[in-house]
Amino acid sequence: MTEKNYEIERKWLLQELPEGLQKLPHREIRQGYLCTDPVVRVRRDGDSYWLTYKGRGRMVREEYNLPLTREAYDGLMGKAEGELIEKTRYEMPLDEGLTAEIDLFSGAFSGLAFLEVEFPSREAAEAFRPPAWFGREVTEDARFSNAAMAFGGREAVFSACTAK
């Protein structure tokens, strides 16, 4: 029997950035989408290149990351559809060994900021109580997935930011 890999994460729409953000470890990410059902993504993360498969779901979903060469990444990015997602990811340590991944978008989505926290289990994710500065939780709102942003465009996601 094959063991499945799962991503367990919650996501917030940041309204204000934490102090000292620029001093945190960070890296540049650029990604494009080959399809959205299932999600198949091609990503450059710093100096690493990945092909990612994501199953259905929001907080908990199947995920596989396969390493790529730069040449394979370049070739697959040429087949990506929709808007490219470009962002700087900052990593802020939290209590209990967790990390807040703060994404500041550039390019088509400049001005948008998300915060994600990955968890070791569904129970840990459900028990987590975020500080108020995290902002509005959007974990279950499909409009805020990077794949939906790539295909829905800037106006769709920024409209969702002001909707309740």
C-alpha cells in the first residue's frame, strides 16, 4: 500500500504586516499552473524547482512535490496558463514549533499578503488559536487559493478581499 502525503494548513488574509518582517528569512517564489482540477503547479522556490500535485480539499489535502531541473522547470513554465504567481515568502517562528509563512505578492497581485501555517495534524490545525494580527481567515474560501488567483485574475481576488 502506498503512503499518502498530506498538506495540512490554514490561511489568513493579512491586513497589516508584522514589525521586523524584512529581517526574517525569506525567498522569492515564482509559479505557474498547468491545470487546476487536480492542481498541478510548477514552482521556482529560491534556487529549487518543483512540480507539485495537490488533491482536492482546503485545510487538508493530498500533496506531492517532485524535484525538477531548471531546464524542466523552464519548459513546463512555457505551458503554464493564467497569471503567474510571484511572491516573497517570509518565515516567522511561532510557538509550538510552528512557522508563519507570510507571502507578499508582486506582479499581477502586488499589494496582496497572505499568512499560512502548516500543521502536523488536523487536530493541531483545529486547536490552533491565531493572534488577532493574522487577520481574516480564508482557509475554506477557494477564491484565495493561488490556483484560483492564477485563473481568476487580479480583480476577482481583490473583490474577494473586500467581501465578507
